[in-house]
Amino acid sequence: MAAAAGALRRLVRCGPQQGLGRRLRLQLRSGIHGSAPAAVQVTVRDALNQALDEELERDERVFLLGEEVAQYDGAYKISRGLWKKYGDKRIIDTPISEMGFTGIAVGAAMAGLRPICEFMTFNFSMQAIDQVINSAGKTLYMSAGMVPVPVVFRGPNGASAGVGAQHSQCFAAWYGHCPGLKVVSPWSSEDAKGLLKASVRDDNPVVMLENELMYGVPFEMAEEAQSKDFLVPIGKAKIERQGTHVTLVSHSRSVGHCLEAAAVLVKEGVECEVINLRTIRPMDVESIEASVVKTNHLITVEGGWPQFGVGAEICARIMEGPAFNYLDAPAVRLTGADVPMPYAKILEENCLPQVKDIIFAVKKVLNI
């Protein structure tokens, strides 16, 4: 306890640019969830690496393939050390041909293996989208349940920093649109580890949308999450912060923005309930409905484009369901701007929802 208190004091002394995000995460997660004393700090990158290592060790049918995943330890070092441990047959470097190696992964899954197919960025999955949707997503249905396709497609999704329009798209709505696929989107280290392990063990094709900017971010990982048996159930959201005045629903990196906005707003007497979707498809609408019934206000936050987006789906489901009668104001969507992502830094920042945008939207919805 003394060590934890000392760590908190050190974080509080940090400057606003360096310490704010880490301080908020530590305060929010320790205050709300009451992490066990055995909790440790683990980056999202290391959590993913742990999950891969544990699943490769647990099941000899599991293997990883993709560009630079083996000898180079992965473009983002997610697969660090795995090639040396498991060798060429389990950790496979591929040519720069997404259509080719994605087809190999899908075929291997049909033959009884459990491949993990890494895209260097999900923007490159567009080269292989026929394999992901038509070959992986539809085969179980078209074979009358005879041919399962237990494959995981994973990699960084959405905007990074300064990588331009062709490398900054969020594919949550793209793949979440397609029956036959499951789509998950982690925020924290526990999300990343638990969802990846659950995805590998699932008998359906799973698209796992990570975020490059989150890879180096440390989170407290509870003792339970350090277990090799730890799983995060697919299809279940998590309430990251309890509140009574407004519901903020988000996924991936935007969850952190919502928590930071909530920490500012609480000083003004506004209690925000923050829901981390974790899974895009199947979506946990029941948890969102229960929160809206309690708070009577709804704001969705995402980095993707507005038209036919994740927020649009949430708003439609709430409007069609029983929670609609509990809304005291129209639901509001905060999304990325409806333009290809600009390259200039200042324009890029203004194309994505920021903490100040969430605070402004909350005050507008609550008429304060």
C-alpha cells in the first residue's frame, strides 16, 4: 500500500502533458474497480504478447502469420520473442500479399488449425476483404454448419498519427456490418489480453481491431487477468465508470477520452457513466439500455466516420427498444469528421473527437 501511495504521489507531481493521462487512469481504475494489491502495470503491447504466447503454448494448432511477425519480432513488437521460442512452423513471415496470406489463414482454419492472421494495419485488410468476409465469414452458414473457420484477424485499426488518409480508417463499422464475423475492439491491457485469448478459442472468425497509439500505454492488470485462464467474454461490454447523469458509450482509444472528460465534469457536479463496448459485433445493447434507463441521456463517441457508423447503430437500437422512452434529450453522436483523414497534425486532431468535444457535448445534452 505504501508503494502504491508513493507511485500515486509521483504521478500527481508530473506535469499536465506527461502525467494527466496516466494519473487519470490510475485514479479511475484504482478508485472504481478496487484492483487487488497484486495488480501490476502492463502495456497493451505486452498484454497482447502474453496472450499470443499463452495460446501458442496451450494449443499446438495455433500459429501466427503475417508480415515481419517472425525474425523482426513484428512491426509493433507484439510478437517479440515468439519466433525464437516456437520456430518457423508456428511464427510465419509472409510476403507483402494480404490476399495471399489471408487466404492461407482461412484455408488452414477450414482444415482444423487455429491461425492468427496479423495485418500490419487494417487498412491493408482491404486487399484481402474477399477472404475475410466471403471465405471466412460465410462458410459456416453456406456449409450448413459443417465447416467452422476459427481464425483471428488482428492488427492496428483507425487513426494513428501523421499517416495520411489511406492509413487512418476505422473498420469497426465495415466488419461489424457483416453477419458471420465477430468483431472486438479492446481499450485496456486487460481488454487486449482477454479478448485475444477468447478470440483464439472461438470457433468463429473474429476480427480484432487494436489501436497503434495504445500499444505503449500501461494499465493496471489485476491478479485475475495475469492468469493463463483469463478471458474477456465476447459480446459483453464493461462499465468503466458508474454515473447517473449521462451515458458515454465508446470503444478503443476513445474510451480513455471519455474517462478523462468524466473526470473533468465530475468537478462540476456531472456524473458520467462510461461504457467500454469491447465488442462491436455482437453488440451488448442490453448494457447500454440499462445505463440509458438510469441516466436518461446518451452520447456515443468513436473515431470512425459518422454515416452508418457504430454510433448510428447504437442510436437506432436505442430508438427501437424500450430505453427510448427514458431519454430526456435526443441521443448525440461524436464521430470522426466526414472527410478523408488530413495529413497535417492540427487538421488530424480536429478530425477526431477530443476530450474538449466530449465535455461540450455533455453540457449541451444536459443543457448546462
